[in-house]
Amino acid sequence: MTFKSFVLSLPLQQDPTINWVITFVKSDANFPDTDDIEIIAKHVYLQLNEKQTLAFQKALVMYWTEAGNLNLMQAENHIVDLQDADDKYLFKRYQY
């Protein structure tokens, strides 16, 4: 199961952040249908502010837990790494 298919299969949650991720993925016709976090991260990282990034990471943890592959969790911060390295990202954690 890909991350996209996992998110789209979720019923509405009590957690509004997860509901936001469901809505975000549903509304993005070009969202990658893959389980490769690097591809997903490259697609979304410029679109997410800090709170949205955390929501996305929470959904990834749910996905990896459901898939039973917690080894993938090491890639969870790939989105943040891309954000921090890109001058086009507007919501940097460490702006001086």
C-alpha cells in the first residue's frame, strides 16, 4: 500500500491534523502514489509550514506503523532536511 492510498483510505479522525493531511492529499491531483518518502518529501516540502510538516510526519508514522515497517522512520525528517536546505522555503526553523 502506498502512502497516498493509505491516507485516502482513512476515515475522518478525531485528530484535526490528520484530517488536514487527508484533505491535503485528496486535493493534490499530482500527489505521488508511492511509498518512497524521498519522492513524497520532494513533492510537498515547499508547500508545508512547520505545523503542517508535523502533521505530515504524524501521518507518516501512522503509515509506517500500519505497514509494520518502523525501519522507514529514519527517513521521517527528510522533509525537514529539504526545507532547511532550500532558500525558497519560507518557513525555516532557524532564521537569523
